[in-house]
Amino acid sequence: MRIDFSIDGGLAAFPGLAKPVTIECDALPVAERMTLRDLVDRAGLLTRPLPEAARTKPDARRYTIAVDDGGRCSRVTVAEPIVDPALRDLVATLRTHAQALRVKR
């Protein structure tokens, strides 16, 4: 599974810190890979129609998540505040992974 993750918007947006990242789940340790797969499943990104994006404030931070699991693909953009707890957990975990990837570069 591959996840493309990007952040934009927010009051204090720093473009260099918000560069899109690609997380290759197969390259992660088993526990992290399973956690991400579970979060994607709980959020229903590959199994159910996702709600249309609600109107957001101009300064709201937005997260775009694109998941490719071989035969299934999905893309969603969510804005803060994220109401759905499963999506909120997924975004928090992806932010942590993205930050770690940016530090390695």
C-alpha cells in the first residue's frame, strides 16, 4: 500500500514543512504497516463512499490523502477540525510519518 499525504493552508503555513510525502507502507516495520492499514480501514478510505468536503474557513488546514492498495485507490481531502475520529487518527499518524520522512531528507 502506498499513501500520498499533503498538507496545505493554516494560519502559519510553511511550504517547506508541508511538502507532499509518499509513504511506502511495505518498507515500514510490520507494526507500523499494520497500524496504518488498520487506520485506513477504520476511516473507510477504500471501502465506502467518502463524504464531500464541507465548507471550510479560509485559514483552515487541509489534508489530502491518496491511498493506492494495488487494485483499490482513493483520494480524500479533509479540513480541520476533523470530526470523524477515524480520519482524525489517520491524519495524526500520517503527520508523524511525514515529519519523520522530511527529517531524513
